[in-house]
Amino acid sequence: QIDAAIAAARVVAQLRGRSTYEADVVAVEAAAYAAALWAANNGEEALTVTAVAGKEAQEQAAANSMDAAEQCLRAGAAAAEAAWYPMEMSIENQIYAGYLAARAAALVNGMSEDEQERAGVLAAGAAAGAIAKRSLPPQTAEQQAIAAGDMARQYALAANMTAVEQAELAGAAAGARADLSGLTPEQQAFQ
């Protein structure tokens, strides 16, 4: 089922003229989604479903030669997405699922405890930004970036990080969301 999802995603990406990297990204997302659906349809608990999605995303990202940091972000995004659908978890739990999956991906990559925490914080921010985009009505690109940065700051604060680390991770999360939202490099930096 996962292989079929990957193949279909790559065909669609090719038909739409996407780059090789973009095709890799949609393949990772499709694989994680298929894995989450399989787990959900087999009666797994919600957090298990999100963990399955995150693990599949990390493995597929690694197979596509994405670096450790991107593997963590892809895992977090996939888990948060699975928490939203099919599991329909609360917003807080969607974000937390992303945090946990990113940490797990960091652990698989041999990162230190501090690096695992940073990966989780960035994934929490990314999840908040994605949720802001899905809101009705959808929030603007700037609002999405603010949501991402604020959530990263909150998670960093909860992890007892210094004010400098909180600021750094908030800025990184906001800039990354601004990038995904199509803002210019100058706008990304401003966010």
C-alpha cells in the first residue's frame, strides 16, 4: 500500500512538472499518510498512528538522502498531519504528536538530548503553522509564521531553554513557515 502511494505521488509530481526534490517530498508525505491510514484501519490507538506516520516519513526521507534535520521536520509534519486526519485529535495533541515524532527521528539519527529537544521544538512550531493555514478562514502567511514562532517559543520555554535559545528557535520556526507560505526571502527574514 505504501509503495503504491509513493508511486502514485511521484507520477502526479512528474505530470505537474515538479523537481526531483519536490517529488521526493510528496513521496515522503504520501508514504506517511498511507502508513497512518493502515495503522488507523487496523485499530491502533491515536498516538500509535501518529508515531507510525512519523517513523515512515523519517525512513522515507532518509531513503531519499534528506539530512537528519529534514528527516526530523518531515517526521514531525507527518505525525501532526496524521493526528489531524485520520485521528481528529485536538490542536494541542496534533502539535504534541509532531514534537514527539521529530524527537524520535532525532534519536534514530544519533542526535544528543539537546538536539532532540531542538528538533521537537521546531516541529511543534511547524505544526502550529500548518494548523494556522488549515484554519477557517485560513490565516495569512504572516499569521501562520507568527503562530509557528510563538509555538516554538512556548515549547522552548517549557524545556527550560535560555531566552536566547527561545528567540533563536522562534525565529527559525517563523522563517521556515514563511518560506513554505511563499513569502520572499526578505519577508521570511522579517518574520
